Amino acid sequence: MQQVIADVCGRFEVLELPRAEAEVWPGLEWGRFDQPLTPAFWASQAWAAQPERDENYQLGKSLAEEVIYCILGGHGAPAEVGLAASRRVCAALPNATLPVLSVSVLDELLREPLIVNGKKVRYRFAAQRARYLAGAMELLGDIVEVDLSDLALREALCGLPGVGPKTASWIVRNRRGSDSVAILDIHIVRACAAMGVFPDNANPARGYAKLEERFLTFCHATESRASAMDAVMWSTMRNISHSFLQQLIDPLDRLKQHARSNSEEALLKENNSCPDPAVRAVTLLDLVEAR
């Protein structure tokens, strides 16, 4: 067993993980929790983030605002720039049940330079995402959020202009803290490829559902909340340079080779999705009283 000790809200708590040589599923070893990018590392990081994951993931105050944040913070837009642009657009929303802004107004808002970290920057996709937002706001009234499950809400959101599975999953996760979806951006894909959960050539644009299933299976097998795992992978990986990432990945080659030796079908079989009961990680509830 490996023991992880963390200061959680001013008190020490303990997480017990299987030994490094044990398997999460056939061919994928847990690895050491203190070795970056291993399954044990990510499981311990998601567990240690308990106070954060209990908080609200929402960026906006409504579904409409969340759509704005996630469209503007999508592919190609640095997080800080997307946040600044979204705040400006949300501040300009009319006080109405269905907040609709014209393409021209949105384009003007997005073309005006933003102040990010004390510097003027421009939003790179003003024209394109002004069109997306205008179309999305017009159609958003057709979505009755309270009547939909997490997956049904995601499917409905995918019908909005500029919203694909990743953006729709981001909106659902933020609105509901959902563990039924995964936000498979480049940071999550790199983290999963590094430990062999995804193949090196994984591309969500060509197979989002299959990769999401692998990610959720991994979270289930490590007894981690998908929402917390996604968030901690994103926040960690976005701050690692490519050169340093390669230095971290090299020691994982052995784990990756083990993972690749198993067929995709074996990885996703229900009977193999969880580790053997003898090496199951103890859940947080089991450890509340541990010191």
C-alpha cells in the first residue's frame, strides 16, 4: 500500500492507494503517487483537491453566461483572454429572459482590446465567435435545462453554433459538477496519453465518445470523481512546458508499454474496469477518521 497524507481544511487526512506494481486494469500499473503523471499521482491529486471540487465550477450566473464563457474560452483562446472577453460580453447582456445580442454588437465587443495581466491584448476570433454567440443565444431558449439529464443537456447544447462535445461537456460540468462527462481538451489528452490510458495519436475530434469512455473508466477504476480529475489534470498540465513534459514522460515508457499491450476492448470491458478488490483504493469516506 501507498499512503498519501494531505492537509485538508486544516487537518491531516490519509489516502491509501495500491502498491505501485498493482494494476488499475490489466496492463496499466498504478505507479508511485510521488512520480508525476502516473495513475497514482493523478488519483492522489484529485483526492487532495476535495475542498476545491466541492465548490462550484460555474463561471457564469446562468446557462446563457456559461455558454458565453465556454464558447469564448474554447480552442485557441488562452484561459485568461477567454475569461476577460467573456466578462465583457456578460456585462453587456440585456436584462431579459432571453439575452440576445446582435452579431455586430458582439463583434464590436470582442474586437476592442482587452486588458489581461496589465497588458492590452486582442481576442483572435472576434468575427467567428461573434457569429457563434449570436446564433447560440437565439437557440438557447429552446433548451429547458431543468428537464434534461447531464447527457441529454450535453446533446442539446451540441446543437448550438460553435458548440461541440468538448465545449458542451465543459458547460455541463460547470453547471452541474457532473461526473458523467469529460472535457477532453489538449491538456487532458496529453495527461492520459502520457500514462497509456489514451494512445499517443488520440484525437477527440475523430473519436470523442470512445476517448471519453476510457477517461471515465479510468476515473471509476481509481475511485476518482471525473469532474475533479478533469480539473486537476487541466490546471497541472497547462503549466508544464513541452520540454519539461517530455522529461516527465520518459520514465513512464514502461507503464505505457504495459497499457498498450492490451486491446481496446479489454480496457473497456465492464469486468476489467475496476482493479481487483484486494488492491482497491480506500475511498475518502473510509478515511475521514484516519490521522
